[in-house]
Amino acid sequence: MTKQIIKILAIETSCDETAASVIEMVDGEPVVLSNIISSQIDLHAKTGGVVPEVASRAHMEAIVPVVAEALIAAQNNKNQEPDTKQVPNLNTKNLKVDTCDLSEICNLDFEIYPKAIKLLGDITHIAVTAGPGLIGSLLVGFNAAKSISYARDLPIVPINHIEGHIYSAFAEYSQKPEVRSQKLFPVLALTVSGGHTSITLMKDHGIYETIGQTLDDAVGEAYDKVAKLLGLGYPGGPIISKMAEKFRNESNNKFRQNNENTDLLAHLLTGRLIVFPRPMIGDGTFNFSFSGLKTAVLTKVKNILAENNFESVDQIPLELKQEIAAAFEEAVSDVLCSKLGRAISKYQPETVVFAGGVSANRYLADKLQAECEKSKESKIVFLTPKREMCGDNAAMIGLSAYYHILRGDVSAWSDIKVDSNWELVSD
Ligand code: KG4
Ligand code: ZN
């Protein structure tokens, strides 16, 4: 039997990052050779959120340079012979995640393009995010991928973006020698990003059941909206989580100066005056709703303005904004932990995954991990992606595609469709 050769070029453009990655099978394991991301954050910060038309135009500008850069970076990394033997499975140890400044790549010597085209000759499969996401953004990467598939006569693998986020956490499985001997499935995956909040039960590669999802705003969206209404920047997640952390640390410090070193008591005694609702926390389902929480924050802010005769949120003292951020994050954390805890009791997973842009939040990750440790004599393996793999990237799309390819689940360019509302279901 001839050995299967797999070298995937993966493309992701579902929202506001233009990303490309090359993944190669080495000794029967997928190895990430490059992971290039061109972020549009600066562009969208001006408007305090993603403007879909602006996003798709920016993808148009970035797509060719980013793909070329991914092909060239893969070749360079390969020449450096990363030590794939040490961490064989889903190796991201030597992975260089390059957040690239587009003006830099666009100014690159034009020689990169013929060189990149030559390197395309080694690619065996194309992978691309086909949904869910912003349609104008998806179409840019999708059509680029389709064109390469057509021109090079290569099979193509359309990937669901949520599946990609889940696989970004699986990359960590192989990094933990102590858990590799344990069973991976069934997996419960909590995927929390700017566009999605869902709990998925995964019984094997390609076998999915969505057991719960948000009925309105996603968690990341709620962070972004709360930051906006407090007059903070975009994206709101990292800003709000930093402010919340500051509040928690200062509350603890104040308490420590006068009392014993007990964090729990600190929270009680410093008197967290602001408490927001925990939407749907006890409704018996695994669904979420975060738009009411955002409205509760808005009402609080309006009251603060009225009570103090402030004309704008800029007059609200920083400490009070930090307290609002902490109270908001506590409500999010309680809801996520409660729903995950109940899902663990019902589905008894071997592994819990926390993935998506919001999984960059270490406070939430620690709380969710603690929730896993409560059950089943702490035997659940908790996986969350490396920080640079939490947000949108193409390596996660290539890693998902790798398992589709092993199952023979590949398509022809003429047979695939983009679907901005694509629900994650079994193959
Ligand atoms: O997965 P992602 O990059 O894009 C989508 O697929 O939506 O997620 C972006 C989201 C944004 O809403 C951002 O505010 C949020 O992830 N985010 C965070 C943190 N870092 C990014 N939310 C909470 N805490 C963070 N540290
Ligand atoms: Zn995402």
C-alpha cells in the first residue's frame, strides 16, 4: 500500500482575520508548518465593531499576500527542521504564529509570488472555512480556496468554523504527555467567541451534537457591547477582562492589608455592590442568553449617569468601571460554569474543551477547569488552546481538515457551498 501524503493549505476569512496555514503529515501526525494571521482589529477599532463591508474589502486586499506568506513561512520552518519527534501529534510547539502587518507583506519583494506559486506544487489538499460567519468575509477566502483547488486540480475540504475552534484545543492534547494515554472521546466542547456560544457533544471525530447554544448575543459580543457602552475600546473582551482582574486584585489587596489572606472573604467583605443577573442559569436547558445581561449593564450605567449628573460615560470613575467589568464577568462565569457543570453530569465526558476567542480569558478558563475538577474524581481532561490559537486562525481549519481527509471526506471545488449559518452537525 502506498503511504498517503498530506500537505494542506488552509484558509480562514470568516470574520475579521485573514489567515492561512500549511499543515503536513509527518510520521503519521499532523504538523503545523505555518500559521499566518492578518488582523483587521485596528480598522474596526475606529468604528467600535466589525463593519461587514469593510471587513470583506480588507480580506480582498490581504488574501493573496497572506496565502503566499503562509506557503513561504512553511518552507522556511521546514528547512529549520523543527523537532517533530518530541511532540509528534498535532505539533504546534515550533509553530510561529505570525500576526502580520499587511503593509509589510504588501511591500514584500514581488518575487515572493512566483516562489509561493512554486511551493503550491507540494500541496495535496485545500481546506477552507465555509461557515458560519459574515457572508462577505467568508466568500473572499472561499473563492480564493476554490480557485486554487480548480487551477491545481486539488481536492478541497470545507470546514465549519466552530469545528475549527474545537480542533485548536485538540492541538493541546498532544502537548500533555500525562493525558495522551487517556481516552479523548466523548468530548464536551464549550465554544465561546464573538459570533458563537455553544456546547457541543462530540462522540468521535466528525460526530457532533449541539446540546445548547445562545438564543441571542454570543459571550464575546456581550463583552464587546459592554466595553462600547462604557466608552472603552474594541475588541471589548481583552479590555473588560483586564479591568475586571484589576478590580479583583485590588479588592483582595485591600482586604489583605487589614485581614487574613482569604480571597473568598475578601469578596464578601469588600462588598461587591454591583450584581448583575445570571440569565437562564436555572432553566434546565443548555442554552444561553446574554442580551439581557448587556441590557442590565446598560441600565446600571444610565442610573450612574443620572444619579451623578454625569453627561457622558467618560465621567464615570475608572474604579467604578472596573467594578462593573468584574460584576459582568462574574455573571458570565457563573452562567458558563453552571451550564457546563450540568452538561458534565449528564454526558460524563472524558474531555472538556473551552475554545473560541473568549477562551483567551484565563479567569473564565480557570473557573471552568475548576468546574471540571469537581466531577468524576477530577479525571476529566480540560483542554483550552494556546493563547495565539484562541482567536480565529487557519491552523485550526487545517487540523480539522486533516481528520476529514483521513476519513476520505474531501470534495471537488465544484461541489462545495458557503453557508453563513452553517450548523455543526455530523458528517
Ligand atoms: O473567535 P474570535 O476571534 O472570532 C469569532 O469567531 O467571533 O473571537 C473574538 C471574540 C471577541 O468578541 C473578543 O472580544 C473576544 O473574543 N475576546 C475575549 C477575550 N479575548 C478576546 N473575551 C473575553 N476575554 C478575553 N480575554
Ligand atoms: Zn471564531
